[in-house]
Amino acid sequence: MGRAIAAGLAVLAALTGCTVQAPGEEGHRSPVRIELPDSTPSPLRSPTGDDRPGTAPAPARVLWSPGDTGRDVRELQARLRQVAWLFDGPTGTYDEATERAVSGFQGKRGLPRTGRTDTVTWQRLRGMTHEPGRWELYLMGGQPADPPDARCRAGRVLCIDKTSRTLRWMVDGRTVSTMAVRFGSRGTPTREGVFSVYWKSRDHVSTLYDSPMPYAMFFSGGQAVHYSRDFAARGYAGGSHGCVNVRDEQAIAELYAQVRNGDKVVVSR
């Protein structure tokens, strides 16, 4: 009988992992001593304590990635410029430079370096920057032109708009080309009104400021439409001494070839 009980206890121990002692051994009165492991949460229990399996957090949603274009990409680039991760643009195109900047920003803050802008990356960047203004978004040009001044709708006209900072080359009411332009600073403003081109100088150098003015088309005293290397490099961070600066050298070279002395110039606000 005693052997049968001992055998049964041995089977129970094998099944439960318990420590078993025979009756009377070591002075213990209880024939069975069970040792339970420390209480630890089950990996399958949810954080709330119910019996539903826990779920991993959803991955961050990608907002913009290489190849995307538009105003939102401009804002992303403008904000990256504010924290010195991007130095070109904004261009409105998610290019290689933008991808590298996003990747660097992510790595610096312990985020996965994907180079794609997801919701977590965007939230972190927004928290470190301010809402960019219009001329931060269009620091290097690319802004749309406003409708042309009524005085530009007849003849051959350099139609220059200070509000949208654009120049339209118009012939008989049709826009031939449009380009971003920059104007004089507060101390040397670009004059407004109706003028005409009175002199063209392909490789002009300013005698007053000793600075190059390629493709110069003079319309009012010493003020001219011309290419500006400073505008090309710094965008609207700088200004002229009253001239109308163009940053796209190819565009102004083509314009220079088409404009003739006597063509009208309208500078409006």
C-alpha cells in the first residue's frame, strides 16, 4: 500500500514539477511540498490586465518620400533649413538632398533613418521649428505669378510685379516666360511706374558698386533688369541696390536675346 502511494506521488511530481517527500522523511508531516515559480505577467496578457493578447504599436505613417512634390514638401524643406539640416531650396521636390537631410535629422534624434518623412519625424520637426512664411517657402524662387497688370496687356512688355516677385515677358497679351525676381532694399528701392528699355549691356559692370550686372537691360537711370549671382546663391535673404535681379541665368539669357530697346517696362505693386 505504501509503495503504491509513493509511486502515485512520483507520477504527480513528474507531471507538476513538484518536490516530493515520502511520509515521515526529514520530520515533515505533509507528504507533498509544492514549490511554485515567482509570479510574473504572462507575455500574452495585455497591459490592461485582461486576457486579450497584447498588440505592437502601429508603424508611423509615411507622409512624404523621395519623388513627391508640392507645397507640403516646400514646408518640410523650409523647416529643415531652420534647423540647419538643409541648405538648398526649398524647391518643392523631395530630392536626394532632402532625403539625406531627413535621414540625418532622424538619426540625431534616435528615430529610424529611413529618409522618408513619417508622422513621428514630422511631429518632432514641427515641435522644433516655426511656421515658415511665404518667402521662406519660396526663398529661392518658384512662386506663382499674380495676374498681369492691365498696362501689360498690349505690345512687348517686361511686366514686373513686386507683390508676387515675378517678371513676365509678354507679347501682345501673351505670357512668353515667367521668372522670379528680387528688388532693391528699403534704402534703395526699385522705382515703380511705366518705363522703356533704353540700353542693353551684355557684360555690364556697375561703375558705382563695382559689381557685375550680366544681361543688363536698363529702364530707369541706373536701374536695370539683370542676372545676379548673389540672388542665385542667397535667394531672398539679400537685396539689390534698386535693380531687378534674376537668379536663373539661362532664363535671363533667353530674355535678353528677345528684348529690344524701346520695349515697355511696367513695375507695379
